[in-house]
Amino acid sequence: MRQKGSNIIYPDVYFRDVIGSIWKGASKNWPIFALTIICTGLASSIGIITPLYYRKFFDTLSGTQNNAAVASLLINDLLIILALNLIGWIFWRIGSFTAVNCQSKSMANLRQQAFNHLLYHSFSFFSNNFTGAIIQRIGRYARAFERLSDRIIWNVIPLVVRLTGIVIVTLSVEPRIAIFIMVWALLYMVVNYFYSVWRLKYNIMMAAADSRTTAVLADSISNQNNIDIFSRHASEIQNFKEVTEDQRKITLLNWNVGSGLDAIQAIFVIIVEFGVFYFTIHFWQQGIISIGTFVLIQLYIIGIGAQLWDFSRIIRDFYEGYADAKEMVQMMKLPYEVKDTPSAKSMIVTSGKVEFHNVSFNFNSTREVLKNINVQIKAGEKVALVGPSGAGKTTFVRLLLRFYNITDGEISIDDQNIQGVTLESLRNNISLVPQDPLLFHRTIMENIRYGNLNARDEEVITAARLAHCDEFVNGLSDKYNTYVGERGIKLSGGERQRVAIARAILKNAPILILDEATSSLDSHSESLIQDALSTLMKDKTTIVIAHRLSTIRKMDRIIVLDNGAVLEEGTHENLINTGTLYKKLWSLQAGGFIK
């Protein structure tokens, strides 16, 4: 099933999949959950026993004259009722404390379960999903357990216990009343169930509409700067209005359908109250039941009526919880596009030789990005990838990192097929400095240390100095403990790139990829960092993507890509003299910008 706004086809999931996934995340706390069930069951049993003493109380009160002996009996009954209520209160309180303990732990486990699974999805998965929608699905997945467990603990168990107890007690009093209550309750629940199942599609529609609204909201807020630049406030307001209006219509429809169920429930309660009391009056007139029994049945009917009224909420919350969890379970059931093979081994890089053998890559059947690429990069060689936009340069390095699986051919590092090694070992041996580095909303120290979590503070600061981060860090009030903001927004583009370069220096992987690593730097900053990059590239196999050709003149070799294929390769001097596309690109830059 393809969800709106995504190119990903999600697998169909069923009731057993959703419940099984929730149970997998919450099962560690089953002893606490079992204790909660036992306590609520015992507390509900007290609610069956207590009315029996009310019956005795009213039978005693109506059958004798007012005297001290009778008063003593009545007080004894009241004390028993008080004791039972206190016992019930204790069980409810124990159940309440254990329930919140179980729910808090289970919800944390479910969030962790979802996060752990999502984190290993591929680059294309996150490219095709809104960040805000993913975050909301994780939250709703955890809250679905809270909703379901609440209904089981506080509604299903008390309902089952009380209904069973009421039928048993009334069978001993007057079987016809017991049969009437039992038939009515079963009919009530059957109607509720089928109505709620029919309503499920509206719950799912409402959950999907809520996800769309969140996704659009997150997309607009994250692009607020674009909205200002293009003065698109009115169009964005209109776009969000259309989405929220769709959500309003679906929500209103769902709530109206729910109101219909409330109306059905109300008429059922009216019928049973009238019916039971009507027949009870006749049995009382015939001397079959006493005043105390009349009170007993009245208490039972009032109690079971309230319990059954909540039955609709049980079904409604159960399916709403199901709808909330379903989208997250779909993501967790989606197979990883890029993953380790069962026989994957850890990659060992001794020299850093990189080879592409007849590599082709298609995003889909109609979009061919790379065609039959054959490239050999020697250990320690410095190679530049050049070509017009859309030539396949970035895809080339993403395939090396296995962000995507190749369509055909083979990529190897030190004669090891990267398809047959673990992703972790592959990426641990490659450093990437992207064109637009994104940082965590953490301190500068933590962002640089991300390249090597075991690095000491002194090592982090040394790497930062080599990347000339100290030039701007020393001007900050909190120095390296300064938080950089979401995605590093508090830093300029050049400052973010210097942090990314420092991170790569600290990682010190044998293979280095620079994707326009100096594109956001001014001339002064670029001249400072060129020395740092030279140090970083020393003894490393380096692949550089650059549009500013003046930055790659000293590369050992330049590979020119065009329309997904290798058009020409050689040194800068060779390509200037014999090349076609490279010579043209160089002439355009030299004539337009450098001359």
C-alpha cells in the first residue's frame, strides 16, 4: 500500500501484526501487568459481594420493628460493607500503582522498539517520508498501548467479572431475571462490536488525516525561510487550510458516526432498566423476592449499565489504538532496502583500493542514473569527480557507502565486495564531508566527537583546530559547549562545514569522500582549510566532488561523468589539452569567473 506523499509501497498489516508488535515491546513487563489484572479483578469482585450485604441490610430493616437488637444487626452489616469497600479500595490502589508502573515502562520500550527499527532504514526511506510524520507515528504507537491497556485494566476486566457475578447471583434469586440481563448484555455487546468494526475505517481515515496535517505543518515550518524569500505566506496558509479542512471533515464524520452509537446504547439502557424493574415489581408482588433483593437488583442494574456504557468506549479506543499503531507497524514491517546479508563479514581495509566493475544503477525502471561504470582508484590516490549537475557524481559516492543497492555490477574495496560486508564495517572505513552538513542539536564538542565517540576532549579540540573551528568557537560565550541548534542552524554554512571536516579528521578513516567540502566557505576560510584538507587526505584514498574546478587541479586524476557514464579521465593538464567536456567546463569557469 502506497501512502500519500511517499514513493514507498508499505506492506499490508493485519490485526495480529499490530497486537503482536505491541506485545513484543511490552511483554518484558508482563508480571506487573498480570498483578494489575489480578488486583482489578479482585476489586471488581468486591463490587459483586457488597450489594449482597445491602440486600441483607434492607431485608432486616423492612422485616422488623425499630429496636436495639435490630440496630445492632444493621450496624454490623454497615461495618461489613465498610470493610469490603476498604478492601476494594486497597485492591484498586494497588492496581493503579502497578498499572502506571507497567505502562510507563512499556511505553518507553515501545518508543525504543520503533526507534531502533527505523534507524536502520535506508537513505531513500527517509527521503520519502516527512520527519514530523515519522515522529508522530512513534508517539502514537506508544500511546496506543496506554489506551489499550487502560481499557483492559479499567473496563474489560471489571465488566467481565461483574457481569459474570451478577448473572450467578441473580440465577440464585430468580433465573428469569438473570436470563433477561444476560441476553440483553450479550445483544448490547454484539451490536456495539459490529457497529464499532464498521466504524473502524473512519478511525483509520482520521488517523491518516492527522498524519497528513502534521507532515504538512512540519514541512512548512522547516521551510519558513523559503516562505519568506518567495513571499508565499498566503499560498502556504491556503495549503494548510485545505489540509486542516479535510481533517475537520473526516473528524466530524467520525464523531457523528460515534454519536449514532451513543444513541443506540442509550435506548438499550432505557429498555433494560424498564424491563428489569417491571418484572421485579411483579415478582415482589408475588412474594418471590424481598425488598432487599429489589435493592440488590437495582444496584446491579445501575452498575452493569455504567459498565456496558463504557463497552462502546472499549471498542472505540481499541480500534483507535489499532489505527494509531497500524501506521507505525507498517514502517516496522517494511523490509530494509539496504541491509547486511546473512553471511556478511566485517570489512578489513589495509590500503583503500576502490573498484567499480560494470556498475549500473536505476532509481526505477525508467530512470537510469549510472550506466556500466568501470573505475579503479588506487590505494592512496586522489581522484576528483567532475561533471554537470545530474551527471551521477553524488550517486557514485552514495553507492560506495551503500546508501542504495546497485542494480548491476560490483563495487569492491581492497578486493572485498561491499555487498558481502557489514554496513557498519564498510561505513566505519569511509569518512564523508557532505556539501551541506547537518549537525545534531548538541554542543560543538559533541558534534565533532561524533566522528569518534571514544576521543578525549584534547583530541576533539586538536581536530577542531586543524579544521580552523577554533577561529569562530573562541568567539562564543560557551566555546565548545555551545549548542548549535536544530540541524546546526545557529552556525553559518561555512562553520558547519568546518565542524564536519573536524569530525572527519577525528574519524581518520582510510577512505575519504569530499562532496563540495569547501563550497560554503569564503576565500579566506577556504585558503585556511585547504591546508587542513591536505593533512586530512594524506595517505588516504580520496574522492572529491567539486563544481569549482580550481579546487581540484592538484588531484592525481580527474574522472568526468556525463549522463551517468564515464566520458573521460586524466590529469587536469591532459584533459585541458585532449578533453572535450572538461575543457568546456574549465573554459566556462575560467572565462566567466576566474579570468
